[in-house]
Amino acid sequence: MERDISELIKKGSQLIIDGNFEEALSYFDQTIIMQPNNPDLLNKKGIALRGLGRYDEAIECFNRSLQLDPRDLDAS
């Protein structure tokens, strides 16, 4: 399962780089189902949402990420 999550994260991250935020969001939604309390995944989902202009939802993800790990320096 850990390998599956790593592959989904890798694909989702590349999709963000490519500007394909909608598809990236679907990858991060899948990973969050497997690890709902992972602040890094929530942060990546927030980045995808921000790219789609869904700012309120992105802020919720970023805030949740920071609640889980207040020292998360990557939270946007």
C-alpha cells in the first residue's frame, strides 16, 4: 500500500508541475482516503485546489495541514 501511495503522490505532483490541477486533485483525493491525517497530502491537495481557483477549499486544506503539523514549513 505504501508503494501505491508513493506512486499516486509522484503522479499528482507531476500533474501540478504540468498545470493539470484537476487531474492532480483526483490523485491527492485518492491518497487522502488512505492517509487522511497526512499533512503533506493535505498541503498538496490545497496546492491543486489553489491552482483551480478554489481558494476557500485550498485554505481549508492548508489550515488542516497546519493543525496536524504546526511546524509544517511546506504549508502554503
